Amino acid sequence: MLVPQIIIFGGFVLSQIALTAGTKVSNDAHLFPYEAIQLSDGDLKKILHSKSASTSLFDFGRTSTKAAHKPRARCKTYPGDLTWPSEPIWNLFDDLLGGALIKTVPEASLCYPEWGRYSAVECEELTRSWNNSTLRIEDPTSIRSILFQGMTCMPPNYTAAFLGRSVNCSVGGFPEYTVNVTNVKQIQLGVNIARNLNIRLVIKNTGHDFGAKSTGKGAINLWTHHLKDAAFYKNYKAHGYSGPAFKFGAGVQVYEAYKLARQHNVTVIGGEGKSVGFIGGYIQGGGHSPLTSIYGMAADHVLSIQLVTAAGRFITADPKTNPDLFWALRGGGAGTFAVVTSMVVKAFPRITTTTLTYNMTSTGTFTKEKLWAAQRAYIDGFEKYADLGYYSYYRIRHLPGGELYHDMTSMVAPNTTSAQFRATMAPLWGKWEQLGVPFHPVIREFDNFPDAWELAFPHEIWTWTMRQASRFLPRDTLSDPVKRAAMVDSIKSVSDEGANILLFNMRNPPGSDQINNAVNPAWRDILGFAIMFVTWNVTDPEPYVTELSRNLTYEWNPRWRALTPGSGTYMSESDYIEPDWQESFHGDKYPRLVAIKQEWDPEDVFYATNAVGSEKWELGEEIMGHLPSQNSRLCLKEVE
Ligand SMILES: Cc1cc2nc3c(=O)[nH]c(=O)nc-3n(C[C@H](O)[C@H](O)[C@H](O)COP(=O)(O)OP(=O)(O)OC[C@H]3O[C@@H](n4cnc5c(N)ncnc54)[C@H](O)[C@@H]3O)c2cc1C
Ligand SMILES: *[C@@H]1O[C@H](CO)[C@@H](O)[C@H](O)[C@H]1NC(C)=O
Ligand SMILES: *[C@@H]1O[C@H](CO)[C@@H](O)[C@H](O)[C@H]1NC(C)=O
Ligand SMILES: *[C@@H]1O[C@H](CO)[C@@H](O)[C@H](O)[C@H]1NC(C)=O
Ligand SMILES: *[C@@H]1O[C@H](CO)[C@@H](O)[C@H](O)[C@H]1NC(C)=O
Ligand SMILES: *[C@@H]1O[C@H](CO)[C@@H](O)[C@H](O)[C@H]1NC(C)=O
Ligand SMILES: *[C@@H]1O[C@H](CO)[C@@H](O)[C@H](O)[C@H]1NC(C)=O
Ligand SMILES: *[C@@H]1O[C@H](CO)[C@@H](O)[C@H](O)[C@H]1NC(C)=O
Ligand SMILES: *[C@@H]1O[C@H](CO)[C@@H](O)[C@H](O)[C@H]1NC(C)=O
Ligand SMILES: *[C@@H]1O[C@H](CO)[C@@H](O)[C@H](O)[C@H]1NC(C)=O
Ligand SMILES: *[C@@H]1O[C@H](CO)[C@@H](O)[C@H](O)[C@H]1NC(C)=O
């Protein structure tokens, strides 16, 4: 048995703790204390006997699977339905959870007198800070992609006139109840009652998901945000790996993971976003990183996973134990296979990191055409930069006056000194000088990645009137001058017609395509990733917003798709109504993913829009006539 070097409980560092509590899992990592608190068959009998309630409410599901189970009814059960649980059942549930059940009170309800918690001052403050993601993450049900929830409870100033809303507040597409999870037993109770009563189940970690996969009308919500434990292993040995590793709880966020990496003089492969969850949607969806050009995807470095299945069982998934789930949870997408409670991930040596940031605005003699010429010159070098291990993340946005604003959020050159970096970039910057590009670079060199990241990336803002669509830019498209020119023309055309552009330059390192996990195969062959996004004002009229939104899916993204045949896109940063999403997000891995879903969740306890296996289901209503509304009933499609 291996003793972790350091265990961090909810942020407090306790050195050299040998864990005694709980079951030993597989043969390597330890359970966190919260994972040692589990629901057993024995417990269930005892508790339920003493409460003289029917055991069937919290029973485990059948584990296997070969028997053809099916979803229990055509539709999930909703408040108002005859079979919706009565108050005493919710009270019993809360009792068993140790008081962790929260009935949903939308965050902005304090702006509405009928909710009985009105405060003009607090409402004003909430309105002012509505864009602060730190605050929204702390709410049990608030989510970023609120449009798909139906925007049923917004601060009055942000009430969606375009949806025909009057100023009002209802629970709408938010879950009905949240379990404020602090142990595995609560997750098991939540999964079991949701399955046994056929209630929709969702998982909210940070609520950052762009596809609103962390919300749903009438749902029980498992809120994992407070599972903050972490452990560092100096020399973790398992399944052929020997080296440093972290075990992170499900609620650990990217900034916390990096902080620990800094403390322990190592590097972990996480995203650019600061408050995004590490173990939730990020890593399960694949997870790209400023280090992806040298280290590949975050999901490529998972060593072991603890999780609760749709049957309510707490198990390990690693290369030897439940290898099919282990495969699927590394890139196949979150919220549909299991509730992950922790993961062990590899750590790497500290590396020198150089970053570059700058911004420029088209104005005066530096026309938009020149800004695009500068872009072409930069994209000409995408292959060279990515093959050196560099990454960049940048935007080209429309300013209210009609000019373009381009900011290099950050270019990151890992394992590279600033002198090496400048030498590489000199030819491009020489071209830019000739073009008259107003270029005021800020270049910084750090002796470690976490510090570089801390300064190079912004604290993300929470958005609420936004839609996006995206496409990978494969090597084949960008390394051929003719195809590359056509691709840039196409990106520019979409910008010219009103969309904002967000571009990544990165690759997956050679050999990544041999890694046996569920990461979208299209990731392995890219030199870039392009996102288009549109924003609008809540006061804009519905016909305008509808046209803008439909343009993304039906006018603009098809142009990019046409130039990148056989490629795909990244499920976690894609169109909410991505056509042929199975192919785009999973390529030829989709059939195996569906088989694993069927095996482990035959009753569809888990559902998330455009997640593996979700095509059997449909939401009953659409927002603006084309966006499935989380504020409607989830039912099996009629034709099966
Ligand atoms: C500002 C910003 C920056 C980003 N930067 C990057 C980046 O650099 N690289 C990148 O790859 N992506 C990036 N993303 C995309 C990000 O990976 C996704 O938004 C991701 O879904 C967020 O996961 P979460 O757990 O924080 O969010 P949530 O919305 O809470 O959850 C997302 C999905 O995961 C499920 N889920 C959450 N926790 C669990 C769990 N424990 N077990 C099972 N399912 C779970 C939820 O049910 C939901 O389906 C960024 C997003 C934002 C908003
Ligand atoms: C958030 O909104 C406030 C006003 O409500 C504004 O002052 C601030 O600049 C916004 N923050 C960002 C990062 O956009
Ligand atoms: C909300 O709108 C009201 C009325 O237009 C305005 O007075 C107030 O400043 C706005 N509040 C914020 C935080 O934007
Ligand atoms: C967001 O809220 C947090 C928590 O209150 C606060 O610390 C932070 O400064 C706020 N951020 C901004 C940009 O206002
Ligand atoms: C707000 O909703 C309540 C409850 O549904 C309703 O009684 C009230 O009339 C609504 N108010 C407005 C302004 O629409
Ligand atoms: C959720 O649980 C955490 C940890 O016990 C606690 O700090 C927090 O206040 C709870 N949140 C709510 C909204 O109940
Ligand atoms: C930190 O890691 C680097 C690179 O692996 C190594 O050279 C250095 O000695 C380490 N420093 C400490 C204090 O362990
Ligand atoms: C744009 O770049 C300039 C010069 O480096 C810098 O001072 C400014 O803060 C940047 N603007 C933004 C919004 O980052
Ligand atoms: C960093 O660069 C050195 C030599 O330049 C190389 O040997 C090493 O493998 C590189 N490390 C990574 C992680 O790419
Ligand atoms: C929102 O409205 C303001 C004022 O009319 C305008 O300047 C701005 O461009 C609009 N924003 C968007 C994204 O349409
Ligand atoms: C939608 O796209 C069409 C065709 O490109 C364009 O004419 C129209 O202005 C666009 N509408 C909006 C709202 O972007």
C-alpha cells in the first residue's frame, strides 16, 4: 500500500497523513475520507427499517446488464405528475442525506417580491456582479449557458425581451432539488432515488458547460463543487506508470490544481480557464491545455477513476478494473456514464514557460484588410509553431463602432526560453512590421508553467446572451497553402458577416493517436481549433436573435465543415445544436461509446443534451423554434 506524500483536505494541507479510513481501492491510490462514507446494502436495510419506509426508494440498481433493461417510462417524472414524490419522501431523502438537500431558489429570486426574500440593494449588487463567474459557481443551480434553461429567473435588467418574457422569476429549467454533496453516500442515495422514481438526474460542478449540460427541469442535481480534496504522490506506481501524480476530488477547479502543482514543483495538464472544473466536464470531455502541443489532452494522463455508477455502486475504473468505463470516461464526455468522485492524474516535471500577449485594433491606416493580412501571415506559421510545442488562444471581435479588435489572450511556449521564442517569431514580426501592424508585445519567461498561466490568462466572465459553433482545423487543411488560404477566407467571411472569432493554434504530439481512450480521433490531427460566437443584447427583438442564432448553425459553420471533411469538433466548445454531433464529437469511436453507455446505464438514469446515448430522448419544447429547451419535459422519442 502506498502512502501519499501530502493530503489536502478541502484546501488545508496535512502532511504525511496515512489514510486508514475506508476501503483500499485497486492496488494503488487511497480513498479520500469523503469516499469512505458509502451506502451499503446493510446500511440501507437498517436505515430504512428504522424509518419504516419502503426500501425500494433507495435500492441499488441491478449491476449487470446483459438483460435488456429499458428506461422505465416514456417520460421522466415531473412536479405535478401523479407519481412525483410527496413532501414526506423529500423529507426522508433530506434526512438520509444529513440535511444536504436544497430546494431550488433561483439566485435572482431576491429581485422578485413574490419569492419572499426581496432586497433592492442586493438585487442591484447581484445585477452588477452577474458577470462574475466566482459568484455564480457558488450557487447550487446557476449555470453559464442560461439561454438554454429558458432564462426564467434573471435580474430584471437582463430579462430576455427577445424570448417574450415579462419581468418575472420561476424555477423553469433549473433542477427542482440539489444535493449539496460532501460524501459518496449522498451521491449513491441521489442516483438511487432518481433511478427508482424515474426522475431526471443532473450533475453540476461549476456550471460552466456551454451546452447547459448541468441543468434540467424537474431534476435532482448532484452538486459536486465542495469535493475539494487533493493528494500528491511523489512516486505513484500502477499499470506501468511510475512517477508523480495527483488525486483530485470532483470539485477541484483548474486554478486549484495549478496551485498544488506549483507547490509540489511539478506540472499538471489543465485548461486555460481559471474557474473551470478539472475532473468534471473538462477532463471527461478530453480537455485541451496550453500544454497540449507537447503533452496532448488532459484525458491522456488519467491513471485511475473513482465513480458512482447508474446502479448506485461505488467502484474503481482503471486499466485493469472496469476498463471499458475507464476508456469511455477519458474523452467520451461527462454527465452520461457515471458520477466521478475523483481521479488520479499524472504530473510532469516543472518546465520553463514563455508567454506572449498583445492586442491590436483596426483603425486609421491599419485597416481591417491589414489586420486580416497580419492574420494570414500568422496562420502561415501554425504548423511550425505547433510542431515546436507552442499554443495560442486569441480572439478577433467586432467593436461597437465597427472596427475589429484582436487580442492574443496568450501564446504559450512551453519548455522554451524567451530568447528561443523571440528567435522563432522574428520572421513573422518582421513581416508585420512591413505591413504596419501596431504590435506591442508583452513577453514573459517563467521557470514554471503555473505562474505563467496565472499571469497570461484572464479570470473568465460569465456570459448570458451568447451562442457559438466551432470546427477543428486539421493539419491537412492548414499545411497546404491553397486549402489554408480558403480556410482563412472562410473564417474571414464569417467575421465579415458579423460573427466574432476565437482561434487556437495547437496540435496533439506525435503518437497521441495510439492512446487507447475515447478522445475524439479528430483531435489527433489538428493544427488549430476555430470557434465563432455571436452576442446580443437582452433588449434585441426575437427575429433578430433567431436569425443570428440560426446563421451560426445553418449558414456559417457549414462553410468550415465543407473545408474540413472528415474532421470534427470539440464537444465542450461546440454548437448546442451541432448537426451529426455523434460523428463530429466522437468519429468512429461512437458505436463503442454507445455500447458502454447501454451496458452501464441501460435505464438512462443519466441524460445530457448531445451526450452519448442522448439521441433516444427529446426535450418537448424549443427556444426560438430551434434550440431544445431544458425548461421542458424529457421524453423518449416516439419513433424508436
Ligand atoms: C471560461 C472557459 C474556459 C474554458 N477553457 C477550456 C480549456 O482551456 N480547455 C478545455 O478543454 N475546455 C475549456 N472549457 C470548456 C470546459 O471544459 C467545459 O465547459 C466543461 O464542460 C466544464 O466542466 P465543469 O465540470 O466545470 O462544468 P459543469 O457545467 O458543472 O459540468 C459540465 C458537464 O460535466 C458533467 N459533470 C460535472 N462533474 C461531473 C462528475 N463529477 N462526474 C460526471 N459528470 C460530471 C455535468 O453533468 C455536465 O454534463 C472552458 C470553458 C469556459 C467556460
Ligand atoms: C462586469 O459587469 C460590470 C458592470 O455590471 C462591468 O463594470 C465590468 O466591466 C464587467 N466585467 C467584465 C470583465 O466584463
Ligand atoms: C438596472 O436598470 C435600472 C433602470 O434602467 C438602472 O437604473 C440601474 O442602474 C441598472 N442596474 C445595473 C446594475 O445595471
Ligand atoms: C468576483 O467575486 C469574488 C467573490 O466575491 C471577488 O473576490 C472578485 O473580486 C470578484 N471579481 C470581480 C472581477 O469583480
Ligand atoms: C409572475 O408570475 C406569477 C406567478 O406565475 C404571476 O402570478 C404574475 O402575474 C407574473 N407577473 C408578471 C409581471 O408577469
Ligand atoms: C454546501 O456544503 C458546504 C460544505 O458543507 C457548505 O460550506 C455550503 O455552505 C453548503 N452550501 C449550501 C448552499 O447549502
Ligand atoms: C523542481 O523541479 C525541477 C525540474 O524537474 C528540478 O530541476 C528542481 O531541482 C526541483 N526543485 C525542487 C526544489 O525540488
Ligand atoms: C492592450 O495592450 C496594451 C499594450 O500592451 C496594454 O496596455 C493594454 O492593457 C491591453 N489591453 C487589454 C484590454 O488587454
Ligand atoms: C524540453 O526540451 C528538452 C531539450 O530542449 C528536451 O530534451 C525535453 O524532452 C523537452 N521536454 C518536453 C516535456 O518536451
Ligand atoms: C448592445 O447595445 C448597445 C447600445 O445600443 C450597442 O452599442 C452594442 O453594440 C449592442 N451589443 C450587441 C452585442 O449587439
Ligand atoms: C444571417 O446571414 C445572412 C447570410 O449570410 C445575412 O445576410 C444576414 O445579415 C445574417 N443575419 C444576422 C442577424 O446575422
